[in-house]
Amino acid sequence: MRYRCSDCRDTGYIGGARCHCFRQAAVDLLYLQSNLRDVLKRENFSFFRLDYYSTDITDPLTGLSARQTAQRALETCRRFAQNFGSSFENLFLYGDTGLGKTFLAHCVAKELLENAHSVVYFSAFRLFELFADSAFGRREESGEPAMEQHIFDCDFLIIDDLGTELVNSFVSSELFHLINERLLHRRSTLISTNLALAAFADTYSERVFSRISSNYTMLKMIGEDIRLKKKFYPEGLDRAGAE
Ligand SMILES: Nc1ncnc2c1ncn2[C@@H]1O[C@H](COP(=O)(O)OP(=O)(O)O)[C@@H](O)[C@H]1O
Ligand SMILES: [Mg+2]
């Protein structure tokens, strides 16, 4: 007999405590992360392509091409997933839209879910909507721990597209609280944003920025919008060039 979770043998408990698989099932149910699971079939390390990143565009600060930059980010994310649990690390992915930040976040999520870690994915917009709902008592109470609890407690949290939400003092202080709590409990977080670093620092409070810059590995993505490239060269750029 093969168990879906070998740790608890599908009982949901290990020595009286909830098993991680049970916690993840609760997250899936609450957030309907089944849509995340669908995306992860397409967006994972095996499908990450480097040929969408130009070798002609270079970052003046590092001297690296867009492709070399992406390669480094890819390696860092792979290492992050491999070392997860044995070392504590956080990731901050920034750069223009369409450069694969969400894709990379998905790559890591898939890897960690497969290794039985609990993963929660939220766009910043939805995250703060949820926080506002619960702060203003608009959420219905249920028996299970609220989604908010999972956001604080999960092994790996993805906050995607930070900077697209309407930023006010509520958002800024909730963000600080969340980032701070997760750091204190050594729970890893990945943040992605389309904002440049200076704009990011301007948008959120100084203390948010300083927590992030001193505790997160910063990965900058450069290049041209892959969404457009995919549309015109669905087989990939190297093949398009060879033909
Ligand atoms: N390295 C990659 N290999 C293949 N497809 C990619 C890659 N990076 C991004 N894409 C695709 O390009 C589109 C934009 O990527 P996305 O991750 O959403 O960008 P961002 O989050 O930086 O705005 C998506 O359809 C995604 O699947
Ligand atoms: Mg994105």
C-alpha cells in the first residue's frame, strides 16, 4: 500500500499533532490552491527556458547579459529549493513585467510542495484585501484556522506583485508585521515586484525596506517582456533564429 503522505500514513496526525500534509490540505481547501497546482504543471524548473533572455541586453551595473542574469537567478532559486529546511533564506525578485519573476516563484513552489513543505501563494493585491477583510470583521468564522494564520505559519510564502496594491499606512504596517513575524520565526518568504529598488523604498516604509534588504537575497531580472516573445516565437528564440 502506498501512502500519499508517508510521514503520517494518511492519518493527518503525527504523534497527536497535525501533519504538514493536513495543514497543506487545509490551505488548498481554504484558498482553492488547486488553480496553483494547475499552473505548477506548466511553470516549473523543467520548463524554465533561458533562450527567451537576450544575450545583447546587459545590466550596466553588473556587466551581465539578460541571459546570464536569468541563469544566475535560476541557479539561486534551485539552490534555495534544494537547501530549504537546512538553511534559512528569503528571496526578493524584482524587475520589469514579463521577465519570469512569477514563473521562478512557481518553480520554487512546485519543488517545495513535492517535498511536503506547506506553501501559500498570494498576489499582494489579494493578500491585503484579505487582511483588510479580517481587520474590519468582514470574514466569516469557521472552525479551522483562518487563512491569515497559514499566511503567517506556512513554510514558504509567496507575495507576488508587491506594489500593485493600493499602498496606504494600513498596508505598509501589515506588511512590516508579516515580514517581521516570518523572519522572527525563520519562515521563508519570496517577494516579487515590478518596482525598481528606489521606487520600492519610496513606496513602503523605511523599516520594511531595511528588513528586506538585510534579510533577503535580491535578484534583479532584466530583458524584454517574455509574454510578447512567446506570442511570436512559441518554439523559443534559438530555434526561431536557426530556421
Ligand atoms: N524562463 C521562462 N521560460 C519560459 N516561459 C517563461 C519564462 N519566464 C516567463 N515565462 C512566461 O512569460 C510570461 C510572463 O512571465 P511572468 O513570470 O508572469 O513574468 P513577471 O512575473 O516577471 O511579470 C508567462 O506566460 C510565463 O509563463
Ligand atoms: Mg508576475
